[in-house]
Amino acid sequence: MAAVLASRDDEVPVLGVFDAANKKEAAIELLRLGEAVQFIANASVLGYDVRSAMIFYGAPGAPSLRARHCEQLWAKYGMLLVTSDCSS
């Protein structure tokens, strides 16, 4: 959790998001880690299937975040993940 907060402004790839409306994998541009977590945590409301979604961050070989991790992080930290000031 601390690593995610520390890296929340890093640009990260998001893979494995399926756009149900277009019936194909969604092309997600690089997002800041905090924004990526927010997107994945709320994606089902927007018509995306994120069962296979992964966010890669940190050094190569570092753990990735899956949809359930994003939901947990968003529920616990919410807007702190997308703000630049961590002292709030």
C-alpha cells in the first residue's frame, strides 16, 4: 500500500481491460498510477470488464495490481491516490 501511494504519480500501463460495448480490448493510454487505480476500481460502472486487468508499476518484476487490489486501494485511500499532496 505504501509503495502505491509513493508511486501514485508515476505513469503506468493498464492492460486487460475489455470494452463490453465495442467487444474488444480497450486501448488505455498511460495513466498516473492513482488514476489507473481509480479507473479500474470504477470501470464496471463505465461498461468495462476488468477481470483480466493488470496495472504494472515500479521496477521490472515488481508485483502488479489486479482489479480486486484496485478496489481495495480505492475503498481505503480514495482521493488520496489522485491528489499530489499526500499530507491531507
